[in-house]
Amino acid sequence: DLKLPLSRAVFTCLVDVSIFCSHQNQLTMCTNALESSEELLDYANRTLDTDDPESFGKAAKQIKDRVTMAPAFRLCLKLKISDNMTHLMVDFSQEKEMLKSLKFLPVPRAPEIDPAECLVADNCATISWRMPGEDDKIDHYILEYRKTNFEGPPRIKEERNWEAVDSIKKTEYMLSVLTFESKYMNFRVRACNKAVAGDYSEPITLETKGFNFAFDGTTSHQNLKVEDFSVEWDSSGGKGQESKVKGKENKGRSGTPSPKRTSTTCRPASARSNRDRFTGESYTVLGDSVIESGQHYWEVNAQKDCKCYSMGVSYRNLGKFDQLGKTNTSWCIHINNWLQTSFAAKHNNKAKTMDMPVPKKIGVYCDYDGGHISFYNADTKQLLHTFRTKFTQPVVPAFMVWCGGLTLHTGLQVPSSVKSFQKGDGLSGSANSLISLPQ
């Protein structure tokens, strides 16, 4: 198959060599003629300076003869080559047929996402799709997603950018360990072969329910340094923070607050408008979201050297001197690592000691309508304790910490294992099983 193109290439090269040689010969002849003319012109100039009439006549006759025989007057100065190649013809019909026989990969069609097969559970999103027709040339898929607070089709202008998962070989993919700080998520898929990526599928929007809240710095003890998702014991009572804040406020105060000052996440006790919400030995901070219905779940882990801490829920009217678990308006589990470790469930000044290791991370489950507050090992989902009650008013997440710190994890769905456990007979503990604490 290569003989014909090779022979044509050789022929083309020979033609090019012939044209080059012809051009070179013509250039050499013109160069020689130019040198001869320059020599004759020089001889004529010298003859003009001759004073002897006889010598001048002889020189003039020689000049005439040399001009008559000069090669410059016998040369054609028109180039023997031109850009007109009509005298050359190459037959590419065979190559044309070869090009026609080539098979190119078609652009993949857009996949179709099946909403009925998509699932959002346990902070994971499983997306399933299919191709509209058989296509054995598909190499992989690309799944793209982004979070949004708007229901319905994705908007063209969105604050968040699309994130992508590449090199998916199957027509289903599960995004795991997600945090749902938004109400919805958009998804779209495109298919790729080894050459090109196809069009995106029609995007879908799935609801991503998760309980989102943060620590409310306006409801904390002055010895607690509070940020959105962390709280830490501060023995100085925020005095160091107070001097810094006052210094900044007195330095060029204007009618419009600084954007940096209003958007800061750290809320020292001294800068709070309600700094004495809790005082005395009630080292408490509340969450900034109210629970009035439904099922909610969040997780908390303590610093390794934290001496004492509690977590649970309470009514918003918890007294400023009240400690979690010592009133009938709060339910919690309490960990005390001071001197020796104690682990207990507390409510209404009664406690039940739990004979088990303290988990590194604790999950809190609140079923407001069902009247359940349950605590779990967040890693194994082992049930630690459950309070059963009937709420008479909205509750808020509540926390206590002394000599240490807590980190809050929100945007979580109620785990499926927790839901299954609550539906079964696995509830353990109640307000009636608690033992009264000494006053």
C-alpha cells in the first residue's frame, strides 16, 4: 500500500530538483553577463579620457563590437519557473478513498439520570443514570455536583461552583461523607469515550436535609471563648479579648461598622451584649437554632485533656445559674475526667451512671415529636442512653465545658442505623431510671 505514495513522492522530488537546477543555471548566466557589462562600462569611461584622436577611434570601434556581442543583450531575463503548476498533476483518488474509509468515534449522547434510583441518606448521595442507547465506545463518566438553597432546576448564576468526580466506570456513583449545610444539591453527568466528552445530562435537584446550627456566643458564660463550631474554656473570662476589642473600637470609630468586625466568627464574652446569660458555675453555651418539631442529629467531640463537659438539650428559659441536668428543663450526658472518670446521664438533678468507655465523639439525637433524646457512640452508633419525655416548649442544643474545649459537627442527617434503632425495642433508660443527686 506504500509503494504508490512513495513513487509519487520520489517523482515530486525529482521535479523539484530539475526546477532548482534550471533556476540556478539562469542565475549564473545573468551574473556573468552583469560582470561583463560592468567591465565594458569601465573601459568606455577610460576611453573618454583619451586625448589622442587615433587611439580614441580604435577604442570606440572595439567598444561597438563588444557591445554588439555582449551576452547581456542576448539573455532572456524572464524566469524559467513560475508558481503555475498546471503542468503537474497528481492522482490522489486512492488516498481519498482511504480517508473515506476511516471510522471516527462519534460524540457520546447525553446520559439520563433516573431520579427514582437516586438516594440521599446518611450524608451520602447515590446518583444513578443510563445511556439513551447502546454505546460500547463509552470509556468513563464524569459526575458533577454543587450545593444550593434553591429548589427546582439549577440556576445559571449560582454562588457555588460545580465540583467533579472523574473516571467513573459504572452508571452509578455514591458521594460519601458530605456535610449538608445547604437545602439542596444539583447533579449532572456526561459520558466520555477515548476522544471526546459528550453533552451534560439534564440536571436534577435533590433535597439534602441536615440540621445546621452553631454555638450562640450571646448565650454563653463569660469564661467561655466561643466560635461558630468550637467552644473553649478561658480562665481569664475574656479579659484579654475585651481589651483588644475595646482598643479596636476606640481606634477610629465611624457610623458604619467595619465589615471585618461584623463578619468575624469569634465572639469573646466581653464583646457580647448578653455576656451574663450564664454565670457562676453554669459554664454553659446554647445552640443558635430552635427545635420545634421533627428529628435532628448532631455530633460533638471533646479535646483530649478536657476535664469536664456535658451535651444535650434544654428549654430556652434555662436559668442563668442552672447547670445542665440539674433542672427539669434540661437533659444531658455528663463526662467528668477530674481526678477520676465518671460518665452519667442527667436530668432534673438525677443521674444514671453508664458503665462503658467514654466515646471520642458522641452523637445526639432529638426526636421532638416522639419525645426522645438519645446519645450514641458516633463512630459505632452504639446507643449510650435515651431520655423519654414530652416536650412542652421548643428546645435548643445545650453544652457545658470546663477546663477544655468542644468541637461541634452539624449539617448531618439522622443516620439510618439510629432511625432503625429508634423504631425497634432498643430504647434504654428514662427519666424514671435516674437516681437523685445530692444537693
